[in-house]
Amino acid sequence: MDAAFSPDGRRIVTASLDETARLWDAETGKQIGTFIGHKNPVNSAAFSPDGRRIVTASLDETARLWDAETGQQLAELGHEAAVNSAVFSPDGKRIVTASLDTRLWDAETGKQIATFYNDRVNWELGRKVNSAEFSPDGKRIVTASDDTTVRLWDAQSGQQIAELIRGHNLAWDATFSPDGTRIVAAFEKGTARILDAKTGNQIALLRGHRGSVRSASFSPDGKHIITASEDKTARLWDAETGRRVGILGNTSAMLWAAFSPDGKRIVTASLDKTARLWDARTAEQNGTPLIGHEDDVTSAAFSPNGKRIVTTSNDGTARLWDAETGQQLAKLGHEAAVNSAVFSPDGKRIVTASDDGTARLWDAETEQQLAKLGHEAAVNSAARDQSPDADSADKVYSAAFSSDGKRIVASKPRDHLGLGRADRQANRYAGRSRRTSYDVQKEQHRD
């Protein structure tokens, strides 16, 4: 399950295998309403920047636009295959959806502006788009695809600006630098590449990993990049020159690496049941590993002020740590693997998402559980892929707060392994019919 807060932090939205997205009060944990209309599992749900709208993506080959206050469905955004993700532009005026192709929509009218085909042959072969992201200024979109390409598009016209990379190997992900001038792309066969976001020229090839690069991200100031790989290392790079600054070694595959808000530290999550803290300047490990989990650690995230870290694990817990001392502060329990955990924008709460079919809301100071956000089936998310078993109908893959911390959204990660899993899910849930109405007052009265 994935859960995310609304921009004001007052609500949470979750997306689920039960074909619904649900809205929750982030203070009380009470359900406010249910978005009903999809005919297959919902992969993702996201608030618009102003918190007034929500967009959902589903295996039923549609994304849908909703009024976040009334629950009214405003538009149906159709594809010819499962929709893996849908996100708003930074100004909230457009939506980009990723399926076998990428499509751009007017967020006010729901009208399609453009379709980004990598090419028709790849579309027919089912080579899907793994990620689509707006630039910080909202003027461009970068996509990464199974067809081995990274492409840059004009977000107004939908015209392709440049094919940045082709023919190397499957592109997992691509993301802009904080200032929007560069792009870093992660690839299956052990490389990442820094690209000029204006010209498409390659600035540097980040070579050295001996396994698939699972994540690549810029530091908050844009000066460095951290990559995490299945080769048991994370690597720190100079984002200007591509020079390797350091190797962060481990005893098992690195699933995730992220900078602290001030960019001075890095946290990594690994299959050796630990998370580790590193100095982002020297690439040296800070203190001892964060030990306590009894199974793979699948994610790690800093609080907004950088003083705490939350980790998730297949051992059925999320754990809260002091980022300075490494001391474990709390164990946040579920009944199955915890796939994601995120802090609210003010750092006062944490929302976790689990295979047990729930997202849970916690007080980050007292470590007390505030609410259990349940669905009738797995709650999914459009977070990074943790390769969940999609045939299990009781999983929540990720959870996240709105930007103001008052709401939560939950949804399913993109399936980077192809559409086979999605097709099985679609077949499994085919044939169900649902009412398409949403009555906020009735939902509030029922609670």
C-alpha cells in the first residue's frame, strides 16, 4: 500500500486492489469518502498541487480525475492498456499518464492534449513506459522505457524534443535535477547516465556498478548523485563531471539510497536486514548499521528536519531511528511486510503501508498508532517497485502524506517487470461492477 498526504497535510488518499481509492482524515484516521468507478485494481492516487483534485490510475486501462472535496468523477482518461501511474504537473494544469504509451491531459477539462509514442512497434510489443516526470518548471517531461530509450517531451504541445538515449539497455527511471538543467537515468545493466536536459547531450556515463542500478537521485543542491545497485554497493558521483566520489559498500544488494534534506548524509536500505548512514562528502559510513530488522530492509527515509529516519522491512515492521545516534526509537508493527513509510510534511506523523491490507498512521513523537486505514483488499501504490506478488489480494504497497500533512494517499508501485503481472490482476478482478457515486456526507455519517 502507498499512502500520501494532501498538500495541506489534512487528508490522506489510498489506492487499492479492491478497485477503489479512499480519502481519510489525517488527524483522526476516519474515512471521509470512497472514490468508486474503476473496474480493476487502482495502481496509484495523487493530489493536485492545490489539493483540490485527485488523479487515480488503474489496471482497467483508465486514469480518472476526481474532485477531492465532493468525490465527483470529473473525467476518464483512457488508454489501451493498464495505466501504471498518473501525476500532475507542478502548476496542476496538466496530467501525465504512463501505460504502454504516455499521454498528456488538460487537468481542468480532462481532454487529451497529446500521446507520446516511443514507437508503434514497441507499443505493440508491450514495451511500456516505466516512468514519466515533469521538470521542476513543468515545461518538459522525461520518460524512461522498456524500449531502452529516455526521451524528452514538450509538456505544452506533446512534441518530442529529443531522444536522449537509445539502445543501451532497459531504462528503469529518469529524474530531473532540482534546477531542471540535467537528468539522471538508471539502467538495468549497471549504468546511470547524466544528460543535458536542454540539448539531450550526455554529460557523463556513471559506470562501475556490476548489477542493475535500482535508484538514482540528485542531492538537494544538485551537486551530487547517489545510485543504489544490486551489486551490493551504492555509489556517490559528482553531478557535474560524473567522477565517482566514493563507494558505499555493503554485504548484500542495495535497494534504495537517499540524501538527507540538507544533503550532508545518505541513508541506504539493504537486503542484509540493515540500513546505514553515510557522510555525503566523504562516502564514509557514519557509526554502526541500524540493526534490528529481522528481514530485508526495503526502504529508508529521513524526516523533513533530518533528525529521524524511518525504515521498512519484510519482517512486518517499520522502525524509527535517531539519525544522529542510530538508536532505535520505535517499532511500528503490521501483520505482514511493510512496503513503505513516509513522514508528513511537518514531520509529526508517519504513514506506513503493508501487505496486511492496511495503511497505518503513527505519531512520530510518541510512536503511538493513531489510526488503521483499511481496504477490502490490498492497497497499492505508484512507488518504486518492490516486486510484490500481485496474486496476493491483501497487500498495501505504499503510503504517503499530502504536502500539508493533512491527508494520505495510497497506491501500487509501477510494475517494472512488464505487464504480465498486471494482466493477471486484471483477469482476476474482471467482471465486477461498481456504483460510480461518491457521497462525502454519507461517508462521514457512516464513520
